[in-house]
Amino acid sequence: MTWVRWSLTLAGIVVGVAAVIAGGADDSPGLQGLGLLLVLGTIAAAVRARRRRWGPHHSRD
């Protein structure tokens, strides 16, 4: 992945974690749920993009 994709992935994770923390401080389960979905979705998208680029059986050897 390029530095732009890494930056977007990191930004998505940071915003999601911030939403979970803010939802916990405000006692808002909806915001915590959205933050968790954002973090999980961002990680899943990054893994999917990596697998598409390298293929499912890429070896580092």
C-alpha cells in the first residue's frame, strides 16, 4: 500500500477509537458501536486491499 492508503487507514482507525472513547465518556452506546464498526471496517478494507494486491498465497521468502 502506498503512504496515502496507509494514512487513510490510520485516520479511520484513529477516528473510530476516538468515537469509542467519546461514546464511553458520554455514555452513548450508539457512538461506541459506530466507532467500533468504523475500526473493524477500516481494518477489513486494508486487509482485503493487501490480499488483492499480493494474492492469498504470497510468501515473503
